[in-house]
Amino acid sequence: GAMHRLGMAKANNAKIFHASTSEVYGDPTVHPQPESYRGHVNPIGLRACYDEGKRAAETLMFDYHRMHGVDIRVARIFNTYGPRMRPDDGRVVSNFIVQALRNESLTIYGDGSQTRSFCFVDDLVEGLIRLMDSEPEFTGPVNLGNPGEFSMLALADAVIRETDSGSATVFKPLPEDDPMQRRPDISLAQEMLDWRPQVELKEGLARTVTYFRDLI
């Protein structure tokens, strides 16, 4: 898919955007993760197809840029949430909200100490627009995410409070290769795009919960 898109961009002298992911960093040994970090990915693990697929796509983007002068933009997107998420998409924010609104137990994998950083969708879109409007010399990759870091236990507590739910929590085994920490270093986005997330988790959750109340 990436090669077909790149071929079209080359043929039509078009700018092309690749939505990469924080998953290229795998289970990181460097924290927070800057774009210069090359990652810690198990190439044969359960998550490898997604992780390595994104890493390979980045490689193709930069090969086409170097060899053919294709105008590329690469963003490494960290956990994003907000209204219009699907209730069954398997993401932790939507899972927790749906379970809380139904007064079901919130499912936490492992002991809940693993962390993630959650970026509200409006902030991400603003970052993507700024990236696409940037000078051709700035190809990325650039981290786009909220540097606020929360454990799964803290997120579960925040969702329960926001939904005023009576839900408890239930613990299940941590999946293989599940990253223990995830937080973007957004210094490059701040410098090159003058971008930083504006929506704090409490506000973003409130807006997302309102959407899901009307949906389910």
C-alpha cells in the first residue's frame, strides 16, 4: 500500500503524508521517546506485524524522498482519543468509557502500572495540518502526542469519576510485548511546528464521555 501511494505521489509530483505511530518505538528503553530513538521492537512478537509494518513504511517514504525527491511528511502519532471513536475499536479509552457507562468492570491488563500519553483528537488534527503546511525541508518524522503521562489505573479512576459510574476494576494478564511506558518527546514539534496540545485529559474525557452517552 505504501509503495503504491508513493508511486502515485512520484508520478503526480504530489505531497504525501504517512501516519506512522509511536509503536515504532516498541517497548522503549528510552523515556520519553525522541524521534532519534530507534526503538526496541520484537520482530517476531504478537505486535510485530503492526510495529514492523509502520517501520517499513517509514523506510519506503524516506527512500522515495532520497531517490526521487518525493515531498513527504511523516508523523509518529501517539495514543489519540475523542468523540466519534467506535465503541468496539479496542482502544483503552473507548473500552473504559463504554464499560463504565454500562456499569461493567473496567478491564485492566497487568497491574495497571503501565503508562500511556493521551492526545485529544482536535490537538492531533492541528498538529497534522501544521505538518502538512510546513516547509518541504521538514519531512519528519515528528512525534505528535500529548506529553502528559498516565498509568492505566489512573486512567480508569478518571473515567469512573467522569462517568459517575459504580464500576469496579478487573485485572487480566498483560499481553506479550505490551509497552510498559509510552510518552512522546515533542521538542521537535514545538520547535518546527510551534505546536503543543491544548486539551488536558479531564476536559478531553468529558467531551468524549458526552459523545458516548448519546451513542450507547
